[in-house]
Amino acid sequence: MERYNFNGHDVRGYFDRDPKTGEEIMKNLKRDKQGFLLDKLGRRVNEHGYLIDMYQNLVDKRTRTKLHKHIMEQNGGEIPQLFTYKGKKFDLIDVMGHLDKDRKGNIIIRRNAKGEMVDKKGRRVNQKGYLVDADGNVINKDGKVMFENFTLTKDGEIPKLFPFLKFNIEEVKGDYEMDPLGNPML
């Protein structure tokens, strides 16, 4: 699973945003000599705004391959929907804050008057640019908790549980005594 644990902002191109909605504007993108679309930083992107290499594999800002072209093609150029630990499907874009990027493609996180990290819409984000609630749980754009704070990596990254990953949850769960409600007693 660690193989696919990339940051969503690192595989996304950088585009202008609509001042009212904050949504990315991907109209009238420039093309390179081979006909590939380019983001504001001159990097190749597909029609959905994801960074790609010359073979159409999904790559991160350092051009390291993250998903093979075949996986992207099966989803029409989009990253496949992800799963929470509870088995709920969600789109990666729905948990990502709206952030600017520097010339190297690194996200720029703002701070509000209270010193909290926020995106361009003033929503709280963690150090990786994911939307969070007051407890540090990663939430989607509607405010629903997708990953509890304790399930994130040390630096705030969410797990990428794709439909093509095959593993047995019992092999990775600890052996704990359960309370009457079925929750592990730590």
C-alpha cells in the first residue's frame, strides 16, 4: 500500500482558479510541441489536470511514476476512486484544499488570524493540504470525516486505498480485546 501513498497536490497540475468558486480553470491551456496540455508551470497534464509523463503515466512533481497509464485509462484519465477504511468511496479532489503552488510545484499554505493553516477559501487544512476539521480529521468538501486523525501518517498524509489493491484487513489489524460495541480497547 505504501507504493501508492503519494500526496494529491503533488500529482495535480497548477492552474488559475475562479475567484468566486475557487475551482480550477483549465480552459485555453497551452500545448507543447508534441501536443500535450501544459499547466501554469509548463508541466504536461492530461485533460483532467493530472501530471503525466510522455507515456501518459501519472507522475508527481518530481516526475516519479505513481500510477501506470493502464490504470488511468480505465478511469478515463482520472485517478480511480479511493476507499476509506470503512469502505466508502470518494474522489481525491474532494479532500484537497484549494492552494497556490510555488515555481517548483510545492503547495503554499496560508494562515488565518488565529494562526491556523487554511486554503484560499479559508477552510482549515493540514500540512499536506488536505481539508481537516478542528480535531485534525481529514474531511471532504461537505465536512464529512473521511479519515480520523490517528489513521494519517505522521506528516498528515491519507492512505490511498484503491480498488485494485488486494489485502486482507485481518492480516494488518492488531489483536485487541473488544468492548461491547465492537471497538478495540487500547
